[in-house]
Amino acid sequence: MDQQLVEKARTLINANLISTTLSTVSKDYDVNIAVITILEMVDDDAIICARFGADKTYANLKETGKGVFLVLLTPDQHTKDGIRVYVELTEDQQEGEYYDRIRARLDQTSYSHFPLRNCLVFKITDILPVSMHKKTFPAQAGYKKGRPNRPGRRRPTSPMIYRYYYQTARGMKIAGD
Amino acid sequence: MDQQLVEKARTLINANLISTTLSTVSKDYDVNIAVITILEMVDDDAIICARFGADKTYANLKETGKGVFLVLLTPDQHTKDGIRVYVELTEDQQEGEYYDRIRARLDQTSYSHFPLRNCLVFKITDILPVSMHKKTFPAQAGYKKGRPNRPGRRRPTSPMIYRYYYQTARGMKIAGD
């Protein structure tokens, strides 16, 4: 796995930001998403996670075992960053080393009064950035002779917009996958 | 469905916030999540959505048809609000009324230069708040004689903390499900 993404994942996962979610699925393909805050990336391919509520998420993990964490950063309405960490449940501890470790982390948070029910242990199967959609430079891709000139499909003019296109032309990724 | 939740969903979905995500799943239970911004709740039980990238999301929807939108609001590191809208794909338009409608919405955004590939039409199957975990008042639940007094399990003292507990005792929901 890309080491830069691994380090970004570690930083963002371990920050325990309130914008951290876990998406899971039942055997009937019913997808769920929950805000999951108390977790720790304990090495390059493992995450442990405190479970005190999240009944549906927990049931889904017991059924299919697969999920994806998202830490989404939206410093303003126009910028997004973050990480997607794809996982599979490997252990469900009610005691033991990881249970104690996540309990200690939980105790340092405002959730410390919640009774810790499980420490979920995940194997990381993939890490992706938030933004994946590649957009080619419009001069190459979108403005050929005869192409309808839809409203809004204009060449970039301002330096900021130009930079935006320029970067995307070189492979920067700018929308969701 | 709870009309208050329907209205909250309409407001938050139609705001097209950058913190809007769609979680989907493949037939092998591989869960994905993507930031999906251009969408509109067109009536109480339908959402239309612009697809210009999101290849994995699109493939998943074609395979299993189910997903959940989340609009998450985190005005600070301690407060979260938002809505979860559970959906099933009903139509995939490359032209037609909804396609034109989402095209018009797209044209008013900074994504207007993206070529619109599909207008995905979803049926809403459920709407839930972000926070579902019920916590009983600690005076009733957590401080019985003989119960270990773990660090962090303290009675609330400040008015703010008291209010927090008090509201949760009356059914306010405060963590992820």
C-alpha cells in the first residue's frame, strides 16, 4: 500500500475526529453508516475500534464483516480532503490487550462514561484518498470543434481556476468515486 | 415516515453540502463510500443525483441497488448533526425530465464543466437522524452501589454537562448507530 496514504490514514484515524464514519452492510445488502469516533490505527494494517452503541453497525459486521471508514475534512464548502480505509472485521474482544488499549483511549474522551461493550479489531484491506475522479484538461478534452458549448462549460480564466485545471490535468483527483 | 425527518432530509440533501456522502455495496459485500454533492430530493420519497465520476459507486448501484446518503454537520469537534437517507436505485437516466433537472442544477455549481453521465433516481426507503444511541441518566444507570468507579465515570457537574445528561435521559440520542 502507498506509504503516504498509510501515514495519512494513521494521522486522520488516530485524530478521532467527529467526522469519522463507518459504513457497513447486512447480508441483504442493506447499507448503513454511523459516526464512529473512538478508534486507533495500531499498525499499518490494523485498526481497533470502541463499540458502545452502533447496534446496526455491529450486527452488519457480524453478518458480512466488511466496511469502510471515512474521515472527511471539509474546512470550507469548497474544499474536501480525507481518507477512506477499507476494512474487514477480524476479532471482537470483550477483554484482552486491544480491549484495554481502546478502553484507555475511551477514558480520555468525553465518551468515557459510556460502557465499552466491544473492541472491534479490523484488518485494513485498502486505503484510498477521498477524491478519485480524474478530469483531463478541458483544452484537450472538452472543447473540440463541434462540441456543444453548454452553459458553464467555459475555459478557465482566473489563475486559481487555471491552477485547478492544470493540476487535474496532471492527475490530481478531484471528485468522489 | 416522520415528517420532521423528511423536512430535515429535504433541507440538508438539497443544500448540496460538500459533506454529503453515498455509501454503496457490491454483490461481494465490498462497501464503498463517495462524496456525492449534486443531488435533489424531488419529493418525499425520491432523490435524483448527478453522476459524472463515481465509477465504483455506480457499479455497486448497478449490482445491488442499495445505498445510504449521509449529510453530516460538524460545526465544531464536539457537536454533530445531520441525516441518513436510505435509498434504492429505481432509474438510471441518460436523458429525460430528471436528467434535464439535475443538469440544470449541476450547471449552477462549480462542477458545471463536468460532463453529466447519468441522472440516478432513488426511492427513499428510510430516514434516520445521525445519532441513535440512547444513554440513560447515569444516576439511574451507572452509579449503583458496588459498581466499579472507573476513571471518567463521574457524575455531571457543570450545567452544560448536566443538560446533556438530562436531555439524553429523556430520549435524546447521542451517538452513532
